[in-house]
Amino acid sequence: MVRLAALSGLVWAVWAGFAGAACRLALVLAVDMSSSVDDVEYRLQRTGLAVALNAPDVRHAILQGGQGYVALAAYEWSGRYKQRVLLDWLALRGPDDIDRAVAALARGDRAERMHPTAMGYGLGYGAQMLQRGPDCARRVIDVSGDGVNNEGFGPRLAYKHFPLSGVTVNGLVILGHDPEVLDFYRSQVIRGRNAFVEVATGFEDFEAAMARKLYREINDMVLGAGPRPAEGAPG
């Protein structure tokens, strides 16, 4: 009887270990590199993204914010077929993993210039990254930009035709270039459970806005009592 109880305890411990090791969040960061973003602004985004990920509160949320690990990937987007992976899927299981992600996001030069803003194609690329990513309890695309869609199909058709069921899309709007960008993100871009828009008052504010956004989405926080975007429809 004692041996059976011990064996049951061992089985439970092994199961709990596997459950604790499961992925709780697959997070894809999508960064705007369209022609409205000059080289200085591009560098503010890349540096700001790395510094935000390295913020103590964000690191704590990744490592201590829940059972299981966070998986992270990142890419740049602009025109129809102008996307580039900055960080392929990386499981953030410990401080060294976060360090590697921070270093990958901080380094590297801009590869594309003078391309329009093809948001639908950018979201489709994010859907493809999620498909080849880990199987996680939550899946989130974190898309940032300073303008509205001006090439090809927009977010609504992307949500209709790409495999984005169950995916939350959050937005980070960078103000200053396009007066319609905030309304565009609120009405057409954000989607899914607990989706929200974070706002940067300019590229100089990108780092602080991204840190707030990462902390909120990693912790799956709900702020305020506003209406939530319905599943299967844009915000």
C-alpha cells in the first residue's frame, strides 16, 4: 500500500512537472519598417523593443507570471512581401534566454526602405509564424506601427482568410505621422480576447509604451470596463 502511494505520488510529480513546463504564451512581436519610419525612428524601435523586454518588471512577468514558459518571436513588416524575421521562436525559460532575445532584437541594421504599409500581409506573416511555433495556451500577435494600411488587403480580410482563430492581436500605435492611425488600430486591427491598444506619443516614447504593453499582455491583464473585440472580428 505504501509502495502504491509512493508510486502515485511519483506519477503526480512527473505529471505536474510536465504541466509546469508547458507553454503558457506564444508571443509574436511585429515591428513596422515602412517608408514612414526613417532610420532614426527605426533604431528607436529596435533599441526600445530590446530595452523594454529587458525591463525588470517585464522579465519578472516572463519568468514568474504564471505556470509554464513564454515563447517569443519577432519580425519586421512593411510592403506586401517585405517581412523579415528578427528573432525566431525562443523559449524564455530562464534569465539567459531573455538575455539572448534582448541581444538579437538590439543588433542588426535595417534591410528594407521605401515600402508601403501592407498590414494584411503583415498579419498573415504573423499567422504563419504562429503555425510553426509551439503549442501554447495563449497566442498573441503584438503589432506596432505609425500608419494605416495603404497597400493590398487590410486586417479584416486577413482575419477572414488566415488561420488566426483564437489569436489575440494587440496594437501599439505611434502617434505623429498619421492622424487616423489610432482609430484604425482600434476599429480594424485589435482582435480577440482581452485585446487592447497601447499608445506611444512618438518614437521617443516607444520604449516606455512597449514596456507597458509587454507587461500587460504577458500577464493577460484587463484594464477598464470597455467592450472587448469579438472573437473572429476586428476590434
